[in-house]
Amino acid sequence: MKIIYIKQGMHFKNHNSIMSYKNITLYVIENPDILNRLDLSQFDCVYSPQLPIDVHKYPKTKFIFGPHFSVFPEKQHMDLIRRDNVTYVQPSEWAAKVWENNQLCNNIKIKPLPFGVDTNKFNNIKPITERNQVFIYFKSRNPIFLNTMEIFLKSKDINYKIFNYKIKYDENTYIEYLKNSKYGIWIGRH
């Protein structure tokens, strides 16, 4: 399968995942304006994770969009991509259902397409019985939820470390902490 892949705006972990796929040949471009200079008939489809493209200009080309347009559908994006030759992907079944049930997505195929996890990087090395740490991962929720969990853990005399998506953290530190944790508590939006 030969795919034009418009990399701009793709989350780096999703990019790493898609670049590891074995049965796909990706022609990577940064800017969708290049499409006008390419013979699109030489490719199976165009994949643009973040940038909507006016697909009406390319009625014979298949397009895959998503999951990085926005958290919820936006009218101007959906109107640009509303055609039979388009599929919009979401990273999970429930996220796909949320978009499918939104009126802005009428007549747009929405499908789940989970991206792979780098299993070499995120793996368990120590047996669980040798781990003694606890972590909280906090991402874009009401701080009251985090505060409530901290009060609970302190009441049980449990030491923990917080990884806060908004404050940022070093991923290698996070991975090392994961390898030494017996459990984690996820307070997130996805």
C-alpha cells in the first residue's frame, strides 16, 4: 500500500508508530500544497492527521484524516472533508462513537484506529513483587480530583509521585518510575 502522509501536526508517538508499519510505503510530506504537484493516482490514499484538505478538489482520491483535528468535530473542518472518499480515524472505539453521534459528522465515515505503543520502550523488567512505588498521572482534569486522591493516599500512609501532563515531565524519568511501580492512578481526560 502506498500512502501520502502529511506529517504536519502528527503527535510524535503516533508518528513513530506509523513509521514502523511493515506493509505500508509512506511518502512523507510536510505541506499539503504539494498535493497539487503530485500524480495522486500513483497512491492508494492521502493521510492527513491534523490538516483538513478540501477533498472536493480530488474526487478520485481516497483520504484518511485524524485523529488530530480537534477534540470534538468543528463544522469548518467537517464541511471540507465531507465526501464518500473520506474516512476520519479516532484512536479508540468510544472516541469514534462520540464523533459518529455528532451531527457535524453526518455522511463522514468514522473508524477507530489505535496507534501502536513502543513496547521496547514501555516494558516491564522487574517482577511486580519487586516494585514498591506508586504514581498518579494527572492530565487536564479538575484539580479537586487530584487533591482528593492525595488526601486519600496520605491517609493510608502511601508515598506517591505525581506526573502532571500540563506541568511537563521528563519521559525517561516517567518510564523508570513506571518500571518500579506496583500501581498507578490515572486521572485524565482520555
